Amino acid sequence: MNQFSPKTLLAGLAVATALTSVAAALPAQAAELRMAWSQDATGLDPHKQTAFSSLRLLELIYEPLVRMDAELNVVPAIASSWEFSDDAKTLTFSLDPNAKFSDGTAVTSADVKASFERLLDEATSAAARSNFLSIESIDTPDDATVVFNLSTADVPILVAMATINAAVLPASEIEAGTIGTETVGSGPFVLESWEPNSREVLSANEHWAGGELAIDGITISVLPDEMAILASLRAGQTDFALLNDPLVATLVPMEAGLELNRVGVLNYNVLQLNPSRPPMDNLKVRQAMSCAIDRQEIIDAALAGEGKVTGPLTMPAFAQDPANLFCYEQDLDKAKELMAEAGVDGFSATVIAATGEPPVAASEAQVLQAQLAEIGVDLEIEMMELNVYVDAWLAGDFDMAVAQNGGRPDPYPMYNRYFTNEGNLAHVSNFPDDELDSLMKQGQAETDPAKRVEIFQAFESRLAEQSPWLWLSTGYSYTAQRESVSGFTPSPTGTLFGLVNVSVE
């Protein structure tokens, strides 16, 4: 048996006390955040991606010049400050002198210029190209200054720049043609590995100018079944999760040790019609379909009541009461009258929907199928994997599509790509309309806030009356976390950028 004298024990206690003091003085070791979501990214090129799942990953890797905070204010990202000229036709940015890409090279005005030239190049097929068509030229008087010279006053261009679709990429990577295969960004994390439909591993970017992170990195598991995500949270195998299914989200507060973050978002659920295909090229048929829909029933049946009826404008500063819009309350008698006036005695069509994003798409399609059958519209539902759906959607190759589209704090960058004559996704909406085009351009150039509201509410009323799409609802963004996770702030844009403030006990 070992023998210890009192002197030896006291010495040992002294050493232990000293070690404890040293340990207390050291910062806590940052932890890895174990995260899960149900839908994986479909690609890695931030200028081309349209799927929410891709944008949520890429916004952790890349940065735009500016971003939106949780109160929908434009705040610095790569740019530390900016200023419009008095006529709003010149926009000057000063870049953060500490901004660096993940390879350690400085972000300069040359990178910004190369990125926007890539965005504007039609060959790129950039998702947000039409948001930046007012850019006539870009000056780079020094490495830290970028001047955008615009063809028209364009106040909403600043909001348009606050998205990952306007990410600043290294000019060297653009020249090398590696965008989409290599991920060299200036964002808070670095993509270490990506196993599609399985997992992503992110590490903290030591060169990020936004400050030191409280976590070493994030490992994201792709679990297509959101009930499996909830079980993983419950079992302590996952710390933080993105949830898309409202029904699963409502179960989180019932679980001990779990917390739900819930915030209303600008995204909207919509039935997109293809007005270029008969009989939907007939205004009265489209209007009849709008009158036949019970939007609140869709929310109650497909979204577990988690949402509200919306018109095209979802941002509080511009939206009007949907009750003021054309036929926003179900009126089957009027719907049948309109079909009769159109000379259409019912028709058959296919509606496409993606599996997983949103998870309510199939349920929405089924409710719409039943409601539209009341006026003789026979819908066949075709469910597609997300990447297949995105390809068909981008090609405008559908009769109808159940979609969830992203919102913006300003109507112009939200809709100009669909409803201006030169919009880069005009072939998705398939609805050229000179009045919508004119209202969009008036709203772009107008600098008086009150006049802009009037213009865009007229735009919204025109869209609802013409019914190229049938807007249904807006809902919520959900994330769930264990009590050991703190610091996350949800945003109405649905961004997960708030993960930069997360710590794990």
C-alpha cells in the first residue's frame, strides 16, 4: 500500500490548486457544432445557386459587400462603409482593410470588379444578374475603393448586393475558372469537405475579418427525415438543426432540453402558373384559379396553421392587406363564371413539386389539387428530387409549380428578375407585361420612400389581378437547439449567418 505523508499531500494539493488556477485563466476550448438539416446543397457557385439549401451553406463560406441584419438593416460585410451620390447614380464603397480570403490574400477592389463583371456576363447565368443591370461601369481608384457608376438612380441595388448571390470572389479564381469546384471565400468558415447528400465539414476561417469565432467548426449531417433530426437532437447526437417542416417544429418545445427559434420570414409559398401554355394563357382561366383557391385552408391543412395569407409583397414596409387584392378570398361561383366566360370546360395539367424543400410542397399540391377540381381543373402531381426540380424550374419547363421563393426587404430585387422584360428569369415566369415592367423601373429609380410604396403597391395589385402566379402564404423559419447552444439570432431572411455568434458549452 502506498504511503503519503501530510507534507506530500499538502504539496499535491498545492499543485492541483495551481493547475486549477491556470486552467481557470485559460479560455475555454472552442467546440465543434454538430448540426443537421434535411436538404443538402445542390452546388457551390454562389452566383448561380437558387436553392435555399445551397445559399444557406454558401453564406457561411463567402461574403457580399454588405449583408442584412436581423432587423433588415443593411450592415457592413466586406465593405466597411458606402455612400450614394445625391442623384443616387453613383455608389462608392470603402472596403474593410482587414478583409481577406481564406487563403490569406487580401480582398481588393479588383476582386469586387471581377465578381460583378462575372455576375453581369450572360454566359455566367447568374441568378441575380438583372438586379445589377443599372451598372454601367466600375471604377477602382485604389485597392480599397470601388465606385459603381449607374445608368439610373438605383437605391434598391444596395439591398440587392446584400445577398450571397452577389458574393465577392477572388479575381484569380474567376480567371482560373475554378468557381463552383474550389471554395475560396472571405466568410467565417472554410469548407473542408463535402459529401453530397451526406455531410459537410466546415472549419473556422482564421482570416475572417469579422472576429474570432467561439466554435472551431461545424459538421453538418444531411438527414432527409426531419423526425430523425428531432430524434438526433433528443439523443444529444446533434446540437443545432434547421427545420423546414412546421409540424416537426411544433414538437420541439415539448422536448426537455430543446429550444425552438421561430421567426416570420419574407419567403413565400406560391403556385406558379405557366401563362405561356394554354389554357393558362387566358386571363380569365388564371383568375378563375385564383378565385377557386382557399388560401387559409392550405395553411391549416398543409402548414399545420403555421403561416398567414400573403400577396406578392411580403416585406412589412410595402405589403398591403391581401383582402384588398383581386379574389383573395375563395369565391367558387365567381371562379366558375370566369371559366365559362373563358370558354374552358375544365382542363388537365401537371404540377411539379420538390421533395424536401419545402417539405410541405406535397401537402400543398394535394390541397390545391382538391380545390381546383371544383372548377374542373384536373391536376397531376409530379414530385421531383430537388436538383431535378430546380433544373426544370430554371428552364421554365412546367405547367404549374409549387414553389417556395425567397423574399427581400425591397420589392425591386425581389421581383425584377421575373417581371421586367429583360429579367434574367423572365423565362421562368413566362409573363411579359409592359405595365409590370414600367412599374418596376419607376420603383427602381424613385428615391422618395412614400412614392416607392405607392408604385410597388400598384405593382402588387397588377400582379394579383393578372394572376400569372397564385401567391398563397408566408410562414416561419425554424431552428432547434440543445440548451448547451447559445448565441444564435434568427432572421426574417432565413439566413443561418447567425451561427457566427454561437457557442457550445
